[in-house]
Amino acid sequence: QVQLQASGGGLVQAGGSLRLSCAASGSIVGSNSMRWYRQAPGKQRELVATTTSGGTSTYADSVKGRFTSSRDDRKNTLYLQMNSLRSEDTAVYYCNYRGLALYNKHQNYWGQGTQVTVSS
């Protein structure tokens, strides 16, 4: 199993920046991806960014050019650098870990979430 601890959320002014962290521990082996999701009240949960164990990151259109996801495998930590924040970025951000190989596809774990609030 994998345990995830998200942190770094807070209140920031529009146009500002914030860096989220997700510390992972446990059975982090093989092909996997770590993802950032977010969910605002009354809205569906949105996939924000995905970073695979190979280091490739993809992003939702709504955050492209503003957010950067990266992994520090030495620290087993996922980061989300958020720049040029907008009020619509306000949400609870969740860290997710999923196995991608046949032997670890059963792994699907979530962090507790961290609140990001962007003021106008």
C-alpha cells in the first residue's frame, strides 16, 4: 500500500503562486503515476496533472502554461507548482497514486487533500 500526505495549500492572491507537495511512502515500485486532482464545491472532480514514474507530465487545458508537476523520486514526493493563480483555481487539491503495470494496477490511493483559495 501507499500512503500520501498532501500539504502546501493556503490563501493566495490572484496572480500569485503556491507550491503543493505530496509525500508518498510505502510500496512505490514499478510503473506508476502520481496525479493531482481538484474539486470545488458543486463541481466535478477534475484531473489537473499527471506525472508518471518516467517523468512525463500532462496537464488539464485549464492549467497548461501555469502549473508544473514534478516528482522527486529520491524524496518520494510529488510537487505542483502553481503560478498565475486565478479565482477559478480555488478548490481542494488531492494527490493520487496509481499503479500502471499489470502487477500493481490494483494500487489506487488518495491523499487527504489540501485547500487552495485564490482571492480576487
